[in-house]
Amino acid sequence: MTTSSTEVVSRIREIMNRLSLNQSQMAERINIHQPNLSAILREKRPCDEAVINKICISLDISKNWLLTGEGEMLKFPDESVDEPEVETSHARESYKLVPLINIDSVGGVHSLNLIEPSEQYTIKLLPFTDAREGDVAIIQTGNSMSPTIPPGSVLLIRKVEDWQEYFGYGNIYVLWLRDGRRITKEVRRYDPDPKNYVWCVSYNPDVADEELPRNLIRGVWKVIKYQADFGW
């Protein structure tokens, strides 16, 4: 099921208004990237069933109301959503301490990192919800991903083992290149030649998007969360 109707988007906005959530807070509550939520609200991206289920489970919203506008916004106690892999709001309250590594990822495809790989060490442990064993946190430098991910942000990243076979297009990744650099980009399908290239998207409107040869990529880490407010 896929829906991008104005009525559903309007009801998502109503949820945000009723719960006093801005886009960043809403994205955090339902565990999706803020740019993806923004695209849904502008009807530039379909609100698919996975997102609908996350909204219903995380915020206790009636799925019938969200899709049709009928009934009450809050779901009844016996109403369920058929997507068991989505974390419940109770599970999301727990957190894991993740090592913040002294290494950076830069926004620009042609930019140099500020920290050499030889300087890696654990600065401290940071609490993150949705973290798993093996996740690490690193520092974002450069402004190619601003204003969404400004310099100084902390990225919670998770290694993607099978990226050669499958790239989850539309997500933000840290790409470790064969020349040793680490870059942060939203990765999309490069339609002219998807076998040999990926399309790297910048969030800074002054920085051009561009293709990147797959053979230049040594490793891939998915950005699970990013935090611009240090507050620790």
C-alpha cells in the first residue's frame, strides 16, 4: 500500500500540531530521517506503509483514522499494526552507550578530512537510543550537508556489510573511499549507470550533487542518527 494523498499529509500535520511537534521532533519520534519526513509533508515523496506504521505505533495513532479520517485519532486498545520489526515507544526509551571515535567524515566529495585515521581513539561514551552493538559515533566536518547536518554534529553510524549487493537508496551514509577519506552523503540511484556509480546528494544548496564510482568505495556506514546539539 502506498499513499501520498493531500488528506493523509494533512492528518500527519494535524498530529504534529496536536502533539506540538516540529519536523525534527516528529522525525525523531517515528525514527525516520528529517529530510524524508520533509519530502512527505511537501508531497515530494510517497508516505508508504512502513512510515504509516511507524507513526501509528510510535504515537498510538489509529491507522484507520490516519488513512481515512474516520473515527478517533488515538487508536483503540485492541487496534494493532502489522509490522513487528518496528520498535515500540517503550523500547525506544532505552539507550546504549556508544564510543565517540576521534575521526571525522566530511561533507564534500572532493574535500579533505580534518583528522587522520592514525589519530583514532575513543574520546568518551555517548548515550544513543536505537543503537546496536558495534555502532560508533564520529564527528561531522565541512558544510556540504548543512543546514541538516552542520559541522560539529555527531553521527551515530552502523557498518553496512553487503553494500556491494544492495544500497538502501535515499538514506544518508558515511562512505570510506579508497584514498582514505570519509564523506557523508545521501546516496541515491544513478539511473544512467547504477551498476558502476551512485548519486551523492548534498543538502547545502550551494554544493552540487554528483556521481561517485562504486569502485572508489572501500566501506559503507549508514547514518542512524545525527545530533547537532552536543548537550552532553
